[in-house]
Amino acid sequence: MSLRRQFELPLADQEFLRLYGLPWETVIEGSQWVLVHDFPTHTGYNRERASIAIRIETGYPLAALDMVYVFPALARLDGKPIPQTSAVQQLDGKSWQRWSRHRTAENPWRPGEDCLEHHIFLIEDWFTREFNR
């Protein structure tokens, strides 16, 4: 797989992704996106791994990262619906499942502290917490 680098992330984000060890790309398609491939989901989904896309908002890292997009779409093996995942984002010639998950007043984006690393750890938590609701 040829990994695209269509824009530069902050050096700390690049180093995190290198250490995280999964294949990743930066693509520009309407917005700037980071795609992380072979991302582990959680036991109980129809896929053990998927690709995730994170939109890099204008003004990042001061501007918050929000939500995650998944390809191929995830479903629970027990057939229970996953709330707020019915919207689809066209990206890179594919239909990505949008997980509408947001930070809360109790867990706000902290400009100058939060970064792509924190958002990816939050995504890991979202995938796990789906089975704890």
C-alpha cells in the first residue's frame, strides 16, 4: 500500500502515529483528513479491524478534533444498533460510517494540550464503551 502524505501534521502527531505502529495517511478531499488503517475495533463487532478517518479542522491543534469515520462500517454481532452512526461521509471513493461522538463539558478539548494522540485514545474508548451502555 502506498501511503499518501498530502499535508504535514505537527511533528508530535507524526511521532505518535509512527510509534502507534499502524499504517496512516494524510489526504486532502474537501478537508484535511488523517486515515489510520488496520485500526483495532473491539470484540463484538463484525470486524476486528477497520480504517478510521479523522477530519483535521481548520485551526488544529487549537481547534478541536471531533467524531470519527469508519470504513467498512461497523455493526454489533449481537444485532443491537449503534446509536448516531447512520450518517455516511463520502471520502476517498468510499462510504464511511460517521460515529457522531463529541467531547462534553466534563471532557472539553484543551487547546495546547489535546492532540491527535488524545483523540485516537478517545476513539478506542468509544469503540469499547459501545458495549457498556
